Amino acid sequence: MSSDISTCAPTAPLVAVTRAVRAEGHDFCVVVNDAKIILGRLRLDRIDPTQGTNAEDVMEPGPPTIRADADLDETLD
């Protein structure tokens, strides 16, 4: 498992994200919020970086997750 992963903010412009991720030698970026919670994945081979949109507009949504401290009854509902 690698800890060398490209991340970006959901509001990051696609052109800037694409340039940075490629410069890091990766082909995808994990989209995270300010608390570093994963929101989704941005795969460069599936986007058009000239769209002029942000990462959140074209990212694949992240998997649903449950926090370790989540209430069990609320989680089951």
C-alpha cells in the first residue's frame, strides 16, 4: 500500500488538478474536504480537463463509509 497519493479539494479547477497530478506521476486524484475526508476519486483518463469545471463536478463519488464512533442504531436506520 502506498501513502504517496495525489489529493485535491473538491473546488480545485480541473486544469490545475490535471497538471499537478500528472507532474506527481499519477493518473488519479483522491478528492478530500478540509477535514481530509474522502469525497470521491478523479480519474484523469475519464475527464476532459478543458471543461473548466471543478473536481467535484466530474469526480466519481466515494464509497459510503461509517465512522467508528457512529451510533449503531442511527447507522442501521
